[in-house]
Amino acid sequence: MNLDRTTSRPLFAPTARQTNWLIAIGLLSLGYALYLRYLVIELSSVGLACQAGMQTWLCSTRSLVMVLFNNSVFGWVALGAAAINLIRPTLPVFALGLAAAAFGVVLYNGGLAALAAAVLILSFARPVAVESEAD
């Protein structure tokens, strides 16, 4: 058995440009989740208006987000994306997991979203799949 350490596969490490995009995706997701929680879901005047029958995009968004966080969709999507990213690290799956975890932490799915964030951090220790060249 030949265990040559010089031919090991590189770890999952986004480049500087990719990291900037990931930071932007994470902060935008976090900001929008904070907006939804504190200015749409928890604001009593918006809740009363929506319950009174107001038909706006804000009330529709509020209803959709409430259904999603009541069923822990944000947490499960974040955990699923993080698990897939742990098995085979790719940037789009990492970005999806990051965005879903940001939504989940803010929108009442903290346990699953925090676990997903931990699994996403673990994915940095995984090697990237290298495509073999056909001879």
C-alpha cells in the first residue's frame, strides 16, 4: 500500500473572489431575515393588518415565511445542504447552506441552523473532488 502524502487532494478553500461573494450572500440573507422577523412578522400593526384581510406582497411574504419556519424548513434545508457539502464540497451548495442557515438562525430554527453552520465549517477540512483526466 503506497501512502504518498505529496499527491493528496486539496482542501475545500474558496478563493478571495468566491469568499467575497459568500460574505455578500451571508450578510444579505441575514439582513433580509432580520427585516422579516422584526419588521414583518413581529410588528403588531403589520400582523393586525394582514389578519384583517389586507392583500399585499408583504402579507403574502409574511404568511409564506411563517409556514416555512413553523415547519422548520429553513433549518432542514440548511442541514441538508451542509450534509451534501460535507460529502462533496462545492461552492453553490455551500452558499445555499450559508443562506438557509442565516435565515434559520434568525427565523426560529436556531437548533438545526446552528448544527448546519457547524457542519459547513467542518466542510473546510474536506478534500475537493478532483476530476481525473482521461488518457
